[in-house]
Amino acid sequence: MKITKICCIGAGYVGGPTMAVIAQKCPDITVTVVDINQARIDAWNGEDLDKLPVYEPGLDKVVAEARGRNLFFSTDVNKAIDEAQMVFISVNTPTKTYGEGKGMAADLKWVELCARQIAAASTSDKIVVEKSTLPVRTAQAVKDILDNTGGGRKFQILSNPEFLAEGTAVEDLLAPDRVLIGGDPGPEGQEAIEALVSVYAAWVPRERILTTNIWSSELSKLTANAFLAQRVSSINAISELCEQTGADVTEVARAIGADSRIGPKFLKASVGFGGSCFQKDILNMVYISRSYGLTEVADYWEQVIKMNDHQKARFAKNIIKSLYNTVNGKKITFLGWAFKKDTNDTRESAAIYVADHLINEQAQITVYDPKVSEEKIYADLEYLNTRSPEEIRRLVKVVYDPYEACLDAHAVAILTEWDEFVDYDWQRIYEAMLKPAKVFDGRNILPHEELRTMASAYSPSERQYSNY
Ligand code: UDX
Ligand code: UDX
Ligand code: ADP
């Protein structure tokens, strides 16, 4: 079957960029991305390509090329579903905040709503593609709903997890390591798989398109994220050991990464991993394992999260300890709030938890991030539900100039590895700070030796840099 019309439900960090690239690479396919959030759709349709709802390097160009030609953004969900032969589900699946599985399981409310809406809106057979990361066996639930409420229409369910990383979404989509498609082993399932393979084959070499059964595909996505997060927790555990022993974690990472069995990527020690996927997917895996009675498996993966929580708390405690065990009323400047560079996404960012810890000690936090707005920063802290909006606004200030942010600060903490931070005039920042000036480099990106020399030019006692 040749696909000519695609609908994608969910115009977020995954749906938006993925569909933009499919539309760019497949000019003969009409791609309509729908969302219930009118403001988001308006922003995708906006004249100003600097204001797309998702910031990703290169995305503006892709959207500029395809939008209005064969890429459309709309809130008319039912119409787009009905017109398409293939419907992607790319809605959010956050960790449950209530009831059974609270704090662990994925909340499938939005996915189920999508399935019901697809069933209700369809007047012809469809291929439904799970793009959101979902717990293993969700496809079965989606299928049950479609088969029982779809009025006799036939639905083939595919799992096609997205492996793009934020900040490099466009590059990852244009040249993926692999595309994974899971489907039913029967002839109709294989035909559906082949239809989706043909879409990707427009720009991805066939040998990089892997096909599996649906459960393997769903589990592979959780496993990939669990392995990646595990590498970060592993190197972070080693960073603590390095700080005690005088080994340098960057040197250790380089030495072990040279072993081709280990590889050099994903070995950067940090203040802790964030993002919408790692924690959610591991918690999900832990929850599923426990529900099958697999205690050792669950405990093993849970440790990755515990180590990450420890790393974030340790970073905050280290700041407090270095500032003579009190930060009450002290100005601490955060450079960076996003969970990694080159994105405006802040979900699960380590900055949120480090800030919360320091606010508990009554610190005055000033934040500068090149892409994250003041409203977003306040919303992230309010979402924790640990204190009132008034207290947050009293203790946290957001400024849009990095030098102003650092003025009269007792300490500067790097929370995100934005490239521009490295290029700042650190002599100027040093001079503007209160002495002894302290810098805590939670991403290990600054030229530490240079900074040490700079500080020692003033007074040897003023040297203080956290060694991540
Ligand atoms: C290991 C290290 O690889 C080597 O660099 C170090 O110098 C000494 O320790 P070795 O113990 O000889 O070498 O063998 P290795 O190939 O690493 O296997 C260790 C164990 O892991 C074996 O029992 C092997 O069967 C098992 N293994 C390895 C697996 O079960 N699965 C794998 O994918 C790889
Ligand atoms: C991740 C997966 O990489 C991607 O394949 C999947 O589709 C979604 O989840 P993402 O969360 O966007 O992507 O970013 P990623 O680059 O994986 O970084 C996740 C977190 O780990 C960030 O906070 C990052 O700063 C941190 N990290 C990553 C480290 O601390 N050290 C590293 O070496 C790598
Ligand atoms: P992700 O990182 O997985 O892309 P986002 O939260 O960025 O997650 O995007 C998910 C999008 O899905 C949101 O814009 C949300 O409004 C949209 N969405 C959720 N449920 C539905 C639904 N039933 N119909 C249409 N859009 C939906």
C-alpha cells in the first residue's frame, strides 16, 4: 500500500520535528499534525520561525521548506484522522501522579483517548503507529479499543519508537542509526510494516530499518533509554569516587571509552541526567518488572534513578558546604535551566531539583538560560508543589543577561552545557562576583585551570572550583 496521507496526533517535541522531516523528505505525502492545544498549533503556523513551539537547531529550515506544501498543522483532529491512511500517536505519556502506580507507571490516559478518537473518527481502515514511548503491551490495549469501538473498520497497529535526542532532533531524524518498526507477524501486519518502511526508505538506507514483532519494538525503546541513562549514572558514580581519590573523571572516561566494547559516547559526568524520557522510562520498566514479580530486575534498574537523585542532591550539598554551610540570603547564579544544551525543554532538568534544594536553605537563586523563559522556570518550580508561588518569586529571579546574572553572586553554578558559557569573559564575571568567588561546574565544560589562575591572581584563598 502506498501511503499518501499521514496524520500525527500530538504536535510536541517528538511529533513536530518527526513529521516535519517526513514531509520534507516525502513531498508526495501530505502530513497533517494535529493537537488539541490551539496555542501550540498557532505557533507552528506562525510567520516567525524563531517562535516555533519547539526549539531545535535546523528545524526552522525544514518547516520553512515543507509547511504549506505538504506539511500542515491543525486542531481539526477528526478530519485529519479520517483523511489519513496512517495515523501516528505522538502524545505525552508522563509518569502517573495519582492512584495505582503513582510515581512509577506511565499515564496512558492520553493514548487511550487518542485510540477512542481514532475509532470514532475513522470511516475507512487505518494503520495506527505508536510513536510515543509506551509500556510493553500497550499496542494490545490500543488494538482492543479500536477493534471494539471502530465500527468494523480494520486497524493494524505498529510500534515505531522515536530515538531522536532533543537538541539534535533534525540531525538524528535525517541520519538515524536505525529506524525500528514492530508489527504483527501475520500477512496484514507485514503489509502495514512494509507501508511504513517505504515512508522511511525515502531517505534512510534499508539496512538501517529494523523490523521486529511489536513487543520487541516496545521493549527496545525502554531498554535503549535505560542503557543510556545507566551509562550516565555509572560515570556519575565514578565522578564521586574521582573527587575523593584525585583521579580525573574526564581522563577516566577517555581511557575507558577507547575500549571499543565500551565506546566513547555518553560518558560525560554531569549534575545528573534529565529530560522527559530517561527517568520515566526506567520507572516504567521498574514498575513492569515488579508487576511480574521480578524483584532483582526491578531493583537493578531502580538503582540508576537513585544514583541520579544522589548526584543532583550531592551537587546542591557541595555548594552549601563550600559556602560555609549556609546559603541563607546568598545569591547563587544558575547558568542554564534546560535539561541539556540546544533545547528549550526543561522536563526533569537537574536545575529544578538543585534549585529546590537550595531554596529549602533560603538561598537567593538567579537564573539565566539562553532559551528558557521566566514563566517556564516558575512553572517548573511550582509543579514540584513544595512551596507557594509567592515564595518562589521571592527567592528566584530570572534575568536575560548572563553578566547581570552573575553580578554580586557568591557562587555561579553551571547546570546546562550551553556552548556560550565557555566563551564568556570569565575574568569579567570573576570581578563582578563577591569574593571568595566560587564556580560549580556541573557539566565540566569550563577551562578549570584558566579559572584557577584567574582567581589566584587575586588571592590564593579565593580559589574554589568544583571538580566534576
Ligand atoms: C575481562 C576484560 O574483558 C579484559 O579487558 C580484562 O583485561 C580482563 O577481564 P576476560 O575475563 O578474559 O576479560 O573475558 P571477557 O571476554 O571480558 O568475558 C568475561 C565474562 O563475561 C565471560 O564469562 C563471558 O562469557 C561473559 N560475557 C561477555 C557475557 O556473558 N556476555 C557478553 O556479552 C560478554
Ligand atoms: C534521550 C535518548 O537519547 C533518545 O534516544 C530518546 O529518543 C529520548 O531520550 P534526550 O532525553 O532528548 O534523548 O537527550 P539525551 O542526549 O539522551 O540526554 C539525556 C540527559 O542525559 C541530559 O540531561 C544530558 O545532559 C544527560 N547526559 C547525557 C549526561 O549527563 N551525560 C552524557 O554523557 C550524556
Ligand atoms: P513529546 O515529548 O512526547 O512530544 P509533548 O508534551 O511535547 O510530548 O507533546 C505531546 C502533545 O500531544 C501536546 O502538545 C498535547 O497537547 C498533545 N495531545 C495530548 N493528547 C492529545 C489528544 N487526545 N489529541 C490531540 N493532541 C493531544
